[in-house]
Amino acid sequence: MKQGILYGIGVGPGDPELITLKAARVLKEARTVFAAASTRNDFSYALEIARPYLTQDAKIVRLHFPMTREGTALAQAWAENARRVAESLKTFGNAVFLTLGDPLIYSTFGYLMQTLGRDFPEVEIEVIPGVTSFQAAAARTRTVLCESGESLLLVSGINSEQKLSDSLLIADNAVILKAYRNYEAICRVIREQGREKRSVFASRVGQAEEVIAPLENAPDHPHYLSLVIIK
């Protein structure tokens, strides 16, 4: 069998109807489906979103990644999972890797793609973009993310409080992803800059547990699938 192609597919933030037509077609044709999961459990949000498009005989393979920022452990996990993917492509043909939102924005797929490129350069990869959580949240709240000469900053919530503050000062509008990590510091910076009234909190967008509210009415302990839009 000819070595298969790995498709990195963005399945959107939660609503299966936000999956693109191209992604839906490739998912229906997929024989092997890779889904990232924590080493603590096998659950995958991306897999649950994609299930309506998968055939009953599709082989589901969970790739486990440790919930740590320790470099050695992460490097070992990426190398091992890249090896498993490369072997599957060689043996079983085309496969897909599922990711929430878009595959190239704060995604496990980005690391996997780079590791495959280093260790298995012969592997062919195609990326199918997906709707991001902040695009879906903006649509739900009718928030214009940027217009005319405005800038839009996309920033990670795991940054230090000082870096976050400095970044927001130079942006017209901003989106903070991974807002759960340093949530108290994020809210403090937004309040200090006088932007609280112009900020929207969103969590698990497009899912049954969705929460969208003005930042001042947001929960004190947000879910890890949370973001803040700042005008």
C-alpha cells in the first residue's frame, strides 16, 4: 500500500455544523482517526464533535500527551506519537488527526506536524482549517473583531501578567485564549486598563455547557475551554 496522507483537521469549537464541507468529506472517508487525549483519561472533545461524520468501522486511535510543560517528557511524547502516526500511514494508508478549532492555532497538531517533519520527512501532510472558538464567540455576540485600520491581537493566557499588560496596551482589540490558566491576573489587567466594560467572556462555545457573558458577570473559576474578547 502506498504511504498515506495525514490530514490535520480543525473540527471547530463545539458545534458539529461548523465543520467545513471539506473536513466532513475527509472524515467520512477516514479509515484511521487520531485524537489527542490526556495521559489521565481517553476523553477527546474533538472526537465527540467529529463523531457524526465518522463511519462505524473507522479505527479510533488515541494519542496520549502528558499535561505538563516539562520539556523532556513532552519531547518523548511527541516523538513516540509521531512514530505511531508514521507507522500507521505506512501500513494502513490515509489518516486524520482531529483538533479543536483550527489545527495551526495553539494546537497539539502543530507540534506533531513539526516532529513528523523532523523525524519522518517523507510523510505527506495536509491541513484543513477550522472555525476557531473566538470566531464562533464573536458571531454569537455580534462582536466585530476588527475593522478599518484596527489591529487584532491573539494572545495566550499562560503569559505573565506583565507581558499580557504590555501586549494589550498596543492592541486595538484582543482575544485571550487559554484564559483559565491565569484568570485572576487576566481580569486584573483588564480592569486596570479600564477595558472590563468592553470585554466578553466565553466558555465551551457551541457545546451544551456554553457560557457567554460580560466579563464582569463571568464565573470565578472558568473551564479550560475559555476565552476573553476585548474591544
